[in-house]
Amino acid sequence: MPITVRDLRAFKERGERFVMLTAYDYPTARILEEAGIPVLLVGDSVGNNALGYETTIPVSMEEMLHHTKAVVRGTRSAMVVGDMPFMSYQASLEDGIRNAGRMLKEGGAQAVKFEGAMSDLAHALVDRGVPVMAHLGLTPQSVHAMGGYRVQGRTEQDAQRLVIEAESMAKAGAFAMVLEGIPSEVARQITESVEVPTIGIGAGPHCDGQVLVITDLLGMSDRRPAKFVKAYANLRQVIGEAVMAFRDDVATGAFPDEAHSYS
Ligand code: KIV
């Protein structure tokens, strides 16, 4: 049975913690699907994790659609959420509606995510049948405005602002919200004050679910990981060793042997 927005709400009601992971391509989507991961986020983090950009800012709508389609092709029952890239929704409500529509219609996603407390946009999308996942706190598309990737909501005033933003996004109809880079206590307060599930990344243990970027979880990145990242594997090393073993086998003539040749 495909996972729906109702299942995520039911997870929260039952107190069942769940995970979301980013995916950018078909083989990863297949693996995550087979592992029973309920929600796959085609994040605009594709920019700095798969496309070689410094930030998520250059990622285009066409790139997001390209990767979303690949992930959707690899998915049977997981919910696929397509991330709205920078300036695909900020310039006008019309832009946001048109591009969110493309994410569902062309990309095949079941829902969209966008950064910031744009409750008018959330309302307009939900009204038109587009499920919305909100994203509050540290919003990477605003890296220049924030003066770097900084933890948000550290002062009492900022924390209260975040709670109000979360409540306004829930009221506008968002079915879930990512809380990124905020103190654990602020995430706890938001999680207790909204009925929809919160999904944390660098937001401590009190959220209803947790999300990590897949390349961070698998230890594939060449960058120093953020404090909140836990790598569950070191694929960078595994892949490096595998390709060097292949190179050495070819150099010594050990590959291809008879078992890997046609007679
Ligand atoms: O783009 C992304 O991967 C995200 C997650 C960090 C939530 O927005």
C-alpha cells in the first residue's frame, strides 16, 4: 500500500517515530524502497551532493524534475516529496503554484516541500490539491541572508517566532514539517504545539521523525560533515577500494579471467 499523508499523521498519533531520506536517483530509490523507508525526499541538496554545486541555490526546476522522475521510477510504495528549488516559488504565488503543479504532474511526486513560512503559498497549494511539507529553521536556500549555515532560534524571540511560523504553516494545511538546525528544546516545543508530524535534521531527539541526506548517512561526501550527521557506513572508502582493486586486477591481468569471459 502506498504511504500517504494520512499515514504520516497516524505515525504521530501513535507516537511511532519514522524516517525520511533524500534520494536523487533510481538505484538509491530502489534500495530505500526495499528497506521500507516510508518517505523519499528528492531534496534540492541534489545540488551540493550529486551535481557538484557549492550550495543549493543554482539548482533549477528542470534538474529537480529530472531527478524526481528517476526516484519515482524506482519507487512502489514510498511517498516521494519533490523539493522546490530556489526562485521556483519565491517570486510570485503564480510561480509557486505552476512549479508545484509541475512537480506532481511531470515529476510524479506525491507532495512538494518548500523553505520558509510562506503560509499563503501553502494555503493556495493545499486548496488546489497539492500536499505541502514545510521546512523551517535553518533554510539552506537563504544561506547568504543568514550569513552562513547557522543554527536558528537560539534567542527567546527567535524561538517564539519559529513556533508561530510552525503553527501558521500547520494552519495553512501543511501535512508535515522539516525542522532544520534548531535547538532541541525549540523543536520539542514546536512538535508539541502542532498536530502534524515534525521531521528533524539537526533539531534533536524530540521530533516525530528524522531525516538525513543519503550521501551523509552513507559516508560518501568529501566535505566535513555537520555536527548532527551520523554516518552509518563509509561508502567513500568502500567505493575507493573497489575501483582500485579493479584497476590492479586489470594491470596484473587477473581480470578478466575465464569466469568472466565468453568461450
Ligand atoms: O534538500 C534537502 O535535502 C533537504 C533536507 C535537508 C531536509 O531539504
